[in-house]
Amino acid sequence: MDNTRAVELYDTTLRDGTQGEKINLSVQDKLLIAEKLDEFGADYIEGGWPSSNPKDEEFFTKAKKLNFRNARLAAFGSTARKLDNILNDPNLNGLLNSETPVITIFGKTWKAHSDRSLGISDEENAELIRQSVTRLKNEGREVLFDAEHFFDGYKDNPAFAMNMLLSAEEAGADRLVLCDTNGGSLPHEIHEIVTEVAASTSIPLGIHAHNDSELAVANSLAALRAGAMHVQGTVNGIGERCGNANLISIIPNVILKMDGRFCHRLQLKNLTSLSKFVYEILNLPPDTKAPFVGRSAFAHKGGIHVSAVLKESALYEHIDPTTVGNRQRVLVSELAGQSNIRYKARELGITLPEDNAELFRTIVSRIKKLEHEGFQFDVAEASFELLLRQEMGQFNPFFEIIESKVHIESGKNREPVDQALLKVEVNDEIELTAADGDGPVNALDKALRKALRTFYPEIRSIRLVDYKVRVLEERKGTSAKVRVLIETSNGENTWSTVGVSTNIIDASLQALSDSLNYFLFSCREKAEA
């Protein structure tokens, strides 16, 4: 990789990214993401294909009011359809009418596509590319030529692929972007072909890779090493089929591993927040295992690993997580040792005695026993904190459920009825409550809150935001243990709790009780601080 030349960052989340399944962005969503990308430091933001749908046309109209500080907005489309109608071609005119400073057009560079899809001669295809680029350049636009299916085309017929590419160059294209459209090429192929193309062209090369072989990031980095200086991709790798090259992985690899730089000084410490922002706009859960930015990217579970991480984190982490806005996490599980407990306690602000080996043995033993029974504390840290504080004598439950009953009625031609009855002891008083709900767990939740509201009115501010059930012993069928994970929020903070039982109602009550106890304990701690 030529480190003397800065890499151009071209984001196509708003166009190519939206072709993925379950991906849908409103015009307002696209405007918000565009502003965030500009703030991050992207050089180009591809907004869409203005001639293809009214939404993209509306976006380009509204995007004119955005005040980009770093990025240049690009409109995307194809070459003209017919040689005898270049000036009146609706696609080219739509691109020009978008009034973007940059236009990216794609053309066929695989002979099979030119022959079978377009049904035109080699000379006609080359002329379509040449005249389309010329038309856009004559209007004063920066023009990027996306050589569609270039690597497949080059492997099939190098002369044809290069002829199409040189037609765009001769017409004045500003960038030649080589596309692995089917996502089937390997890194060594990408490197070899880009090296050969670079020796035969005089304008900057770019790479546009798809992830069908799980190699889009590797292929993009291989192209940069071979001489490309322009890289295209999407945030979080979203896109058609298996997705596009993931810019969230490409960026830190270029900066931290390849000693490269981008044209604008990217806000690398905002990489994790950018990834989460786009997931939030898409209404999709973040990929916890995503390299660099995932919640698990710097999570450690084994006791030996944790012991080493506490001494020197570089022994088990390939980068400092803070450089990309992430953080180190230590999980508590059946693999935990004293190092895990000490780390988590420190993270939670709990001071543990240094000389109480018996306490540590008790805590570790209890955690391993509970995890063997099916509890999972690495995803239920609120339950773990209560357990730890209880062992240290710092926490006593704020209430105790003495008895619970759930009544369920259903049948043909009648509405189902779910009712929960609870006997709860609070401050030496017994509360009997009942509540109807949408399902038995919802009825339990309502009944428990009803019993506690008089004593703890602050619980009105919290709500359950997620509820998951996992069968732990599938072979036992309906008699199997289940694990219930509950996520609760008060609008400012979110916490997770766990319950395990052969009875789903009992497991749910465990998790619900921990959730409310954790909130009440946090309120007390905050009041005493």
C-alpha cells in the first residue's frame, strides 16, 4: 500500500446498502445518516439512484439544504441505454437533475453481460461508456466509473474488460472503480488484477467488493495494497445478498494495521457509535460479534485470559478498544476465576477485600454451580451484581414473593384470559394482588408492580423492553428447564436479569424480581451517594 497517498472513503450505505433484505430507510433516515457520515469524515456519500424511485429524488432535493463539511454527495446510475439518444437519455438526465457535484455510473465490463444482457457489440458497449462519461463531464461533474463485474470479466476476457475501462478513462472519468459484483473473487486474485490494471491506466483506481465469499473486507484491503486509493463500502456491511464490504472493519485496518491514512481525518473514536447509530436508524439489533465495534469484540471469559488481560491487555487484545470507541469487558460464567470477579467488581464500583480468600472461593463456587444449572450471568449483569452484593452482605431483597398463581382460560369462540395472583411480603406486611395481562408473564409483571407501588412508587418509571426464553434441555421436551432473560429500562439506563426453572412462570418471576430489586437498590445507592 502506498502510504504517501491518502485513501478516499466512499460510502454507499444509502444506496447499495438499502438493497439488503429487511433494510428500509425513509428520506429522513437517509438525511440523518448522511449528516453522521459527513461528521465522521467520509469523502463521498452516495445518496441513491435518482431515476429509479421517488424516494431517492426527494432525498436529493432535500440534501441540497445540508451543509456538508467533508463529504461530496454522489448520485448513482447507469450508462445511457442507446447510442442514438445520449442527450435525451432519461437516466443521464435524472443524474444531472439531481445537481450533485459527483456522479457515479456503472457500465458492463464482462463480455457475457454485454453480449447476453444488452445484446450489443463490443464496440457499441465501449461507445456507450465513452459517450455517457463525456456527456456528464461536459456538464462539469466529477465522474466515477463503476466497472460492473470487472473481476469476473477480466478473468474471462482481459482484453474486453480493459477496453471498456480505457473507454471510460479516455472520456475523462475521474476514478475507475473495479467491482467484484458477484463477490466471488479471492484476495490474491484481486491483488494480481489490480496490480495489472494499475500498470495500464493513469487515473486513480477504486475497489467495490461484495461479501458473498466472506472476503469483501480482505479483498478491499488487497486492492489498496495493490495500488487502489479509493474504497467503497457500507456501514456494518449491509447490502444485497451477503452484503457489501464493511467500512467499519476496513477503516481501522487501514489506519491501525496498514499505517495508512484517509483524505479527511476520520473520527476513529466514534467508529463504534457510528455503527450503533446506523443499526438504530435501521431498527436492527447490533451485531455483538462484529470485529472492532461489537459488544463481544473485547470480551473475556476464561479465568486465565482475564488474569493475563489484567496484567497487560495487549496479550489478548489486538488493539486498544478505546481507539475505536469500544471498551474491554470481562464476563462472569462457569469459566470464571478470581480475576473475573475482581475485574467485574471494580467495573461495578464494588470494593472487595484483598485478604478474604474464602469469600472469593464461595462466590466463584456459587457462580459455577448456578451456571451449571442454566443461569447465564455474562448477559445478565444486574443479576450478577445482586448476587455479589448479597454474598458481601451489602444487599437484602426489598420484597419476597410468598406465593404465586396463574389462571389461564382459552377455548373455541372465546377470548383468552390470563390472570396472576400474588402474595408478596414487603416490610413485614403481606400484600395480595391480582392482575389481568396479555399472557401470563405480563399478568405477573402487572400484579407484582401493583403489590409494590404503594411502598416503592419509583417503579412506575421502569418498563420491560425485552423478554427471551431459551429451552435448555431440548431432549426432555416439555419438562425441560428454561432460561428467561429480561431487559428493563427506566429511560436512562438498561439492565438485564435472569431466571432458570423447569417452570417458565417461576423462571420469569425470578428474572422480574431481580429486575425490580436491582432498580430499587440502584435508587437507594444513588440517594445515599
